[in-house]
Amino acid sequence: MTLRILVLGGGVIGLSCAFELRRRGFAVTVLEQGKCGGQASGAAAGMLAPYSENVEQPDPFFRLCLQSLALYPEWQRAVKETSGLDFEYSETGSLYVMYHEADVQAMQSRRLWQDEHGARSELLGAAELRRLEPHVAPEAIGALRYPGESHVYAPGYVKALEQACRRSGVDIRDGLERADAVRWQDGAEVRSAAGETFRGDALLVANGAWAGLMEAQFGMAIPIYPIRGQICAYETPDMPVRHMVFCSQGYVVGKRNGTLVCGASEDIAGFETSVTRRGIERLTSWNGKLFPFLSGMTPFHEWAGLRPATHDGFPLLGRALGSDSLLFAAGHYRNGILLSPVTAHVIADLLEGRNASGLPLEPFSPERFGVNP
Ligand code: FAD
Ligand code: GLY
């Protein structure tokens, strides 16, 4: 019998899970309150950068990120083939720029453990850095290079995912205003703001920063909250930046469409997705210090999105409340674009009754923050 899965949320996580579940023969309905990809996923810089963005230790989150990066070549091909839409996937590698001799030691200790996990990092001096990125600031003394990191154009990726879902037979119900879970034991039921009821065999909660609002509905602790990221882009038709370039204050990514995306702030502003002068000026000031040619330029586009943060920095992945009918895939914070393929595989495996990834999933248990008695 074909199992029917309701996916709550049409961001990159909900759509990726829907796409993979459909590929494996499930009947899938995505329930989206607004527009698919209209929140954090469409706002992202699209970096697939597990080494640059995990600099402390090889914890389970880092391992999850690595496994997802390895899935990307096949995954993005499948999304393109099924959707018939192309989107940028660039294997540019990245550079983490240093300004002080004191930074070199920190980079060395990072390399020690990251190279054991496939980073293939290279410590570059000033001359080599300038050969690779001629426009970087003269104050930069070197960089750590990660050749295996890549990036996608996030709005294009999410649009193609949505189209891949539609073309493969996923039922996408968007513009629902809001959808609430009303049953998740022995089957699932969700009701929209207009009173429409959707029924399935299981419910996957994949509604990003909004998942924390469902604590009372489910009677369990869901410490997911929005962290706003403000970000901007410059028009640079003769793309002067070749890699993803990080510094301690932010990052710069050149896209194939001639835009240079520069991010991103972190602040708490509830569910507000506007930008502030202060937030954008902080970015533009740092952009100029990294690439002086940006000092005289004004971003042509400024926007913000809400990262779904959790208290311990790990997403919630897996079954909850002792029910076969309730699963979570939410709280991917700064890495949801990177983590989309592995999340889709983990969730589809669980619904098929296995854990093919071989990853320990306990650290991601949705119930780890507590369940109301
Ligand atoms: P979302 O994309 O927010 O989707 C959740 C969806 O659920 C929304 O469409 C919402 O409308 C819907 N929803 C909410 N409540 C309900 C409800 N009750 N009923 C129905 N629908 C509901 N990650 C990377 O890997 N690389 C990057 O370079 C990167 N850069 C980023 C830059 C910025 C500025 C920001 C803000 C984020 C960035 N991220 C990046 C993080 C990434 O964007 C997120 O981790 C990811 O998009 C989360 O995806 P999601 O599907 O969980 O959430
Ligand atoms: N991963 C980049 C960001 O969240 O800004």
C-alpha cells in the first residue's frame, strides 16, 4: 500500500524531503502557508561550505554536513533532470582570509582535524592568495583554501526543487495562510486556516523557524527560533571574485549571473524580515575591507531571511512522541541549503524503516529537549 505523507512547509527542507519521498514511491502533499521558497530558503547565499562554517570540532553536525556535501553532485543533477530547470552549482572552492599573524595558529589547528575529514586544505601566503584573488585587500596576509567547497544559486535551486516535485507528482498546496496539525497518532491530519482538512499516514514537520510555534500543539519542547540574516548583493558583470571568500566578519560569493552576494548579519527580530540601515552598513563596511573595489559601490539588492536556530545548534531530525506518524526535519540554522540532500535521505530512510546513512541520529532526536508529561 502506498503511504501518504503530509509535509508541513515548502522551504528547501520540505521540498527536498518531498522530492526524495516521491522518488521512493510515497504519495506526498506539501502544505505551505505562503509561497514555496518564499522564506529563508530563497534568501540564502547558497554556500555548501561545511569546513568554513564548522570550525570547532568534528561533531555529529559536521559529519551530517559532510555527508550532504558528498550527495550534492548526484542530487543537483536529479533535481535539474526532473524539473527541466537549470540552476547554478559551482565548484569554486573557498578561501578563508586572514589579516593577522595570530590567525595562522588558529587556522593550523583547524586544519589538523578537518584534513582528517577530507578538507584537503591549503594554507596560502599573501602572494599565492593574490594570484588566486587579485582584488583582495592588501592587508590580507594569507588564506586557508578549501578546494572541495561549492555553492548553488539558492533561489534557482529552490524553484527547480518545487518544479521537480510538481513534475514527479507531489501535490503542492500553497497559499494556505497557515496549517495546523490536528492528529499525529495512527495517521495524520492537518487543517488549513480556511478549514480544509488534509489526511495522510504520516506528518513531516518542516516549517523552519516557525516550528517553535507548534510547541503547545504537540506538547513537547521545540526550541526553534528565528535568527534574522541581513544580506546584500552588488552588480559586478565582469565577476572579479572567483572563490567563495570568508573572513571572520562575513562572506562574499560571486554568482554566475553577475551578482556578488555578501552576507550576513545575525540578529533577533522575531519574524521580521525587513533590513535595517545598521545591519546593511555593517556588511558594506566589511565588504570594503575585504575587497576595496566594493567601497565605492552601493548594493543593488538588500534582503533578509529567518534562519531556524535551535538551542544546541543541531536540527531536529526524526520521529517524535512515540508515534510512527510524526516526524520532524527543522532547525537547520545556517546550513539548510547544504543539508537538504542528507535531510531528505535520512527522512525517507526512516519512513522506509532503515538508517542507510549510518549516521548516529540520537543527537538530532526531536525529543531531546523534553516532552510534556
Ligand atoms: P524555510 O525556507 O524558512 O521554509 C519554511 C517554510 O514553512 C516557509 O515557506 C513557511 O512559510 C512555511 N511555514 C511555516 N509555518 C507553516 C505552517 N504552520 N503551515 C504551513 N507552512 C508553514 N544555508 C546554507 O546551507 N548555505 C548558505 O549559504 C546559507 N546562507 C544563508 C543566508 C541567509 C541570509 C539566511 C537567512 C540563511 C542562510 N542559510 C544558508 C540557511 C538556510 O537558508 C536555512 O537553513 C534553510 O533555508 C531552512 O530551510 P527550511 O525549509 O527549514 O525553512
Ligand atoms: N550560512 C550562511 C549564513 O547563514 O549566513
